[in-house]
Amino acid sequence: MRLNMELFNEIDILGFIIVLLSILLSYFRGFLRECFTVLAWAMSAILSLNLGPGLIPIIQEIPLLDEFFLGNCPLTMLVSFVLSFVISLTFFSLLITFLNPRMSLSGEASIFGNINNMGGVIFGFSRSVIILIFLLICVQDLLPRSFFPTGIIEKVDNSLSSQLLMPSKIFIKEKVSNNASDWLSKTYELILKNECQKYT
């Protein structure tokens, strides 16, 4: 792919700032802590899918919330998922915060501390690329063009960042578009409707 360096514009500067901030954050946090953070989000999502339905009876017993939802079980289920996710993520975040000083002290005076920081740089760069691809998908494909000020979409389309990330963006978009809708519909049918039948 041939790149035109003359296309470097404000969008590329913003992308560079995102990459730089992500790398610096991961460098100072370290590779281990970043991995634990990703694991915490994944575990929180899994726990929310399993523990969320169990919060429905508790939510329905709260007078103000019960009147607000008016027997809308899918909405109640959604709130229970969000609540269980927030509780789980808070727990794991506190656990990581508690363990991180001990991990830092154990590896501070050894070569593993430097490896941890360098691994954080790689992690931060990879994360920033994923963020930029996600932003490109949102701006170029998901959100209506009328949503943005005049000229913004053209700058995004013509930016050097868009050229660099276009192959990866197309690949991820195809994978997501093929699988996301099926997964969402199956998850809705399996969890929301089946669980709501228990409370109707």
C-alpha cells in the first residue's frame, strides 16, 4: 500500500496523541497490571451474565425502582446486568490496586521490572491501534455523516491514519458484522426472554 505523506492532518495529530498517551499510561502501569485490568473487565462481563438474573428479585422488591420499571422485565434485566458488572469491576479493580504495590516492589530491583515496562509499551501501542480502528468504524460506518461538523468526515477519510488502518478496519468490521448481530440476538433470546419468563 502506497502512502501519501501529504495527507497528514489534524486527525493524524489526534491519533498520535492517543497512541502516545496509551503507551505512556501502559509504560508506567506495567504489562502485568494492564493484563490484570483486561482480565478484570472480562471476568466482570462473565459474572454479570451469570449473576445479573439473580438481582431481579432484589430490584423488584425496591418500591421506587419497581414503580419506575412498571413490570418491564427486559429493562429490569438490563439494569441488573449493569449493576452486577459495576460491582464486579469495582471488586476486581480494588483487588488489582491492592496487589499492584506488592508486585511492583517484588520486581522493582530486577530485570523483570524493565521487561514489565517494555511489555506495557507494546500493550499500550496495541490498545491505541484498536481504539483508533474502533473510532474509524464509528465515524465512517456507524454514525450518520450529518452528526459531524462540515469537513470532519473528509479529513478522517483522507488522513494518513485512515490509510494505515484501513486494511485492519475492513477485516475487523467484516468479522464483527458477521457475528455480532447473531450473538446479540441469541444472547437476548437465551437470557432476557428465558429469565423474564420466571418472573411473569
